[in-house]
Amino acid sequence: MQLCSNRREGFGPSSTISSPIPTSCFVDVILIPLPIWTAIFLLPILFALSLHHRKQNYNPSTAYLRAVPRRNWAFTITSAVYYILIVANGLMMTLEIVRLELIHFGIGLLPFVYAGLIIALLLYWSEGVKGRIRGWQAVNAVIWIGGVVMSAVKVVGLSKEGIDSRKGSKYPLSDQVIDVAVMAGVYAVVAILEVVLGFWRALRRTRKEEESPQSGMSPVMENSEFVGKFRPNI
């Protein structure tokens, strides 16, 4: 199967049409998946560093403690918007892939974008699998910011091919430029939301940890179902 069939130029880093931007095939095969490859490369490194850090700083007396912030509807709604935008970008990518297939243009390695979206979503949802991957935010930053940059590069390259190209086909070039530009914008909004939610989440956890010591017991014991059921022996 050809990755980029029926395109005006083949695979190559240099283009006579969209220079200095590479050919559209090179962009779809190399540049668009590049942030995801980078993120996958970083994950095992961060996990190994996290294991080393936990071994050096492990404290059995506090290992079970984890403050659970109270439900906050504003935070929940903002998080929902974050997840919806990630799903929306996945759907936009599906739209581009389907329409490229309709004109038999080949889809390069565009499906690899789904892997990046899933990795970033799961890392945020699990908070780096509950703290086991320190610095997981760097992985997500590579995916989101890389998505913005590579999508912007792709928009510029496609525009140089002539905005009226493929007019009358099932996927005019102007439509593809709009689709990719929308994805770039969504990547940017998701990146901003993740920064905001990260600070918000940390602030909520800090407040919860500051409130917990007032009761004289750990967050785990304070929320335990056994608290108050048994009287101390005197």
C-alpha cells in the first residue's frame, strides 16, 4: 500500500511547489507523527527516572497518603471541555483521513495521531498513572505543542500548493486547509486548558492537605467509615 498515492509530489524533504515546506507526503509521514514518536521515546525514560526517585525517597509511613479534593463543578466542567476537545480532534483527523481516501490520495501515517491523543488523554486522566510517571506533563506538552507546530507547517505547505487545487473533487484543498487549521487551533486550546487545569488541580490538592491536619488524623483515616464508630478505651 502506498502511503501517498496520486499526490502532485512524491515523498521527499524538499518540494518545488511548497518550498521551504517539505512535500505533503513528507509532512503526513514524518512531521505529523514526529511529536508522538518523541512522546513515546520520553515515556520509558520518565518512568525509569520515576522508579529511581521513588526508591531513593520512599517513606512507608506516608506512602498511602493521598489528598482527595472535594468535588468542584467548575473544575469538572472545564475538565469535560478538555476531554471533549481531544475527542473532537480525533474526529477531525478521521474526517481528513476519510476524505483523503475518497480521492485516493493516501493517508501517510496520519492514523498515528490517534495514539498521541490517547496517550495524552490517559496521562492527564490518571495524573501520570497516579504519580508513577514524574514529569508526564512534558510528554503531553510535546504532543499538544508539537501538534500545533506541525499542523501549522502543514497549513502553510498546503496553501502554497494553491488554495483552489482539487476544486470540484470530493476533498478540495481549501477544505483540507480549514480542517488542519481547526485541528491546530484545538491543539492550542487543549494545551492552554491542560496548563490551567494542572495549576487548578495542584491548588485544590494543596488546600485539601492544609485542611486535613486540623482534624488530627491523616486524609485516609479522616474519611474512613470507621471513624466515630468506636470509642477509645480509657
